[in-house]
Amino acid sequence: MIHRRHIIKAIGMICAMAPLPCVAQQDPMYSQYMFNTLAFNPAYAGSADVFTIMALSRHQWVGFEGAPATQTFALHTPLKSKKIALGFSAINEKIGPTKQTGAYLDLAYRIRTGEKTQLAFGLKGGVNLYKADLSSLSSVDPDPASVNISSTILPNFGFGLFWHSPTYYIGLSAPKLLTNSIDAASATALVTSTEARHYFLMGGYVFELDRDLKFKPSVMMRVVEGAPLSLDLNANFLFREKIWFGAMYRVGNSFGVMGQYRITDQFRAGYAFDLTTTKIGAYNAGTHELMLSYDLKFVNGRTISPRYF
């Protein structure tokens, strides 16, 4: 039987050292991606026409020692001209002995393409602080690649497009264009890890089934150089503009359920739970993801419409 610590050692070594980067280490995955779009598409900034603050915490593979844990914080708002929007996002992720913390600024320029549609062009720029402590892992045989990488700063930038109306959206982005390399030397080896480019294509549509019920299917495709294609399929229902509930399926990887409650016109809370369909699913009790979002109203008397994405 394979011990979980040995699995974690393998995950940590691959994520930090492999020539083809580990997808989970490079860019975190989210179940509630449709409400956390700024993390990977800068053109999403200001799309709700209010000042939005969002926090998300994801704990993957609960019960699995060293499993991925991710915290995300984001805020974005349109400026007075309405054509320009600004955003900021911070991401902290820990997988076994590896940890990365990133901070990024987002700039979006928006143009009207119709009475109710907008097209936004976005730029993202910032840095990742990467650290790996592979020597902390226990091993029967000494491994020449078990070296530390301390506080490596990796600058990066990316772009995005986001076309939307009140009821549908399409987004395309590449949040990290630079393929940064990390070199680590031990007594017997020189190991190089390279960040891979990620490309995201996403879309969704809201169907009004009746006055109290809406249906929103959505999809996100994630392409990473040197890794298999990732495809997320979601189906959500909105009841009385208050309660979201639905299901998700990540092809060949996981499935789960999610829900969101609109506590007030401005405050929302969401939760997602998914189970892994791969062999690693036998070693954990699923993944939990909690999201909180708040929209600030600066204009007295203004009504904030329900957020569909």
C-alpha cells in the first residue's frame, strides 16, 4: 500500500521541480469560478458596475495530509468614466512543502457593443512569491532534488477579453504569459521548474423559466501547455432572485454541488463541495469551497440587480 506521505512527497517534488509544471501548483482550480472570474480574467473588472469585494477559501482533498489549500481575495470597481475599471487580486496557495503567494493589479477598458452589451479588454500584472521546503519531507533514501527554494519572486502579466450582457457572457484570457523558470541546486543535481502558460475560455447564459426560477448553464475550458485539457460543466438554478443551487462536473476529475444565498441586496455567501473521481479520491473526504462577496453602493437610492455571474 502506498503511504499518503509518500504521495505528498511525490506531489511536492513534481509541483516544484518537474520540467512540465504541476497544474494545481501553477494556477489554482475553483468550483465557483463564475463568481471568481477576476482571478484569471482581468477584463472582468467592474463588470457589475459596483465596487465588489470577494473572499474565497478552498480546502481540497480534506483529510489528505499536505493537500492543496487556497485563499483568494479580490476587489474591483469601475471608475467615474465607466469606461475604465480597476481591480486587485491576491492569492495564497499551499501544497505540501510548496507555497506561493501572488498579488496582481487589473485594468479593464470597456466599450459598448449594443444597448445591453459591453466588450472589455483587460490587462493583468503582478508578482508571485514562490517557496518550497522539500528537505522537510521524510524519505527513506536521500533525494538529490530535495532542496529548498526560498522566496523566489516571479513577475508576470497577462490579458483578457470579456463580452457580456445582463444575461450572458463569454470570456477569453491568458493571465500569465511569462514562462518563468526556477533553478535549484543541490549537492548532486541542478533542477529547473518552468511555469506553463494557462489559457481560459468560459461562457454562460441565463434562461428565465418562469417569474421565480432561472436556469444558468456555464462552461469553462482550461488549456495548459504540457497538460491535459480541463473542462468544467455547470448547471445552476436561481430561485426568486435569492438562492442559487446546482451541480458541477470537471471532466475526468471531479463532480459536486454548489449553492449561494443572497443575504441582502449587497451581501452574498456561496458554498461548493466536490468529490474526486480519480484514484486519489480514495484517500480524501472531498473538497470544500466557501465564498463571501459584498457590493458597495456609493449612489443613494441605487438598486443593485441580482448577480448572475
